[in-house]
Amino acid sequence: MVCVEVMLVQGEDCEAPAPVQEVLQAVYAHPALSLESCTELEAVDARRVNQISGGQKAMTYGEMQPGSWSRLLADLHVGGDDTVYDLGSGRGRLVVQAALETGCRRAVGVELSKQRHQQAARAAKRLSRYAEKMAHARAAHAAEAVKFINGDMRQVELADATVVYLMNQDLPRKLNEQIWEVLVAESERRRSGDSPSATRRLVLLTLLGIRGAGEPSHILPSSQSWTDAVVNVNLYDLFTPPVPPDLELGPQGQDATVPSSEGAR
């Protein structure tokens, strides 16, 4: 079970912590990478997105606010052993922020729209140039960690994923269920030891519940770019690796959390 404690403070979610926000602003300062620019897709690109999304939703675009994303990453204790996936990553801001803020092993964005993928790839190049120009160690690590994939999220290998974010409120029910099935299959491989990530957790974050997924482990508040209202994030704890025996037990085979009778005297 993942333990998190989140308190949302209205009006304080628009920015990430100052050192991270400074880099994000530099990377996304170009008008072609603005939030507004993501709502303008060429006809061919829009048709492709609409075909997958099951409606006229190609021009709809939004993101979790930086402060909310920062809070979720912190409360999930995302760090150097994690691989973060954003399915439907758009211009890539959440991916870049995760890499900057957590020092995670990898941060991967998957985006169907060719145009938005190109924006994310451009942001990655700007991040790399910023790291070199400013001799910025955190940005340099992030530039190495981020990866952007232009493709269908259902066809992406998630064997190394530990934290997956799916902003799914505009996705058809069938697609949500297919993503869930992929992640459940991966969690079962980890549980049986058949996955290379058998010692790593697997957590899914969504904005809407998924049919067949049951109740989420936690429901967390967030701020999103398209509304002033609080938007709940569902957290599904699909797999938590068992505690290694050498950490669970003391040197004499005693529970490490319970003092021995000799030590208690």
C-alpha cells in the first residue's frame, strides 16, 4: 500500500519549487511551446487523435499544474530508482518536471499527436542546451533522463515503469480498460518474479476511475490548467515489492523493529 498525505492549497499550485520552476520557464519560454499552442493541430494530426480518442477532442488540451505535480511526486517519494511515464504527455512539461525535480532514473512521455510530440522533443533540446550553457547539474541529469515517444500508448512497453500518469478524462472507456489490462499484466509478472522490474513498485495515477479496476488506493486533490475547481486524482497501487528478508529481520533472525530481550534490559 502506498501511503500519501496531500493537502491542496488553492492558489499555490501554479508553480513548482523555485529552482525547478526557473528551469521550466527557460525551457518553455518559446511561444511555440506554450500551453495555448497545444490546442492548434494540423488537420491530419487532428484526425488521427480524434480517431483514437473517439470524438472531436483533438483541440482539447490541459495539464496538471506544476505545484500539484510537484506535490504528488514528493508524496509518492519518487526518486532515483523510479521510472515515470506520462501517457498522453503533450508538450512534455510533466515529464521534464519529473526528471528535474526527482532525479528519477527515466522520465518518459508518450504522445499520439505528431505536432505535440515535436513540441516535447524541442523542449528536450532546449533543456539540454540550458544545462550546457548554465553548467546546471540538475538540468543535465534531466536532459539525459527524459525520453519522448510519438505513438499509441497501448503499444508502448511499460516493463520498467514505476509511476504511470494517465490523464484519461477525454479517453474512451475501451482505451482506459486496455491500458489497465497492460498494467495489471505487468504487475502480475512482477508478483511472479518474471519481470526485470520485480523489485520495483507500480503505481497508476488517473483523473477518472477505470471500469474493472475497483476502488483506488487513494484519492488525491489536484489543480489543473483548465479549471479553478479541485480535480481528484485516483491512485491505484498495482504492485508493491516485498520487503527483503535482510531488512525485515535482524542479525539473529529477530524482527528488526522489535528490540531483543537482551537489548531491553
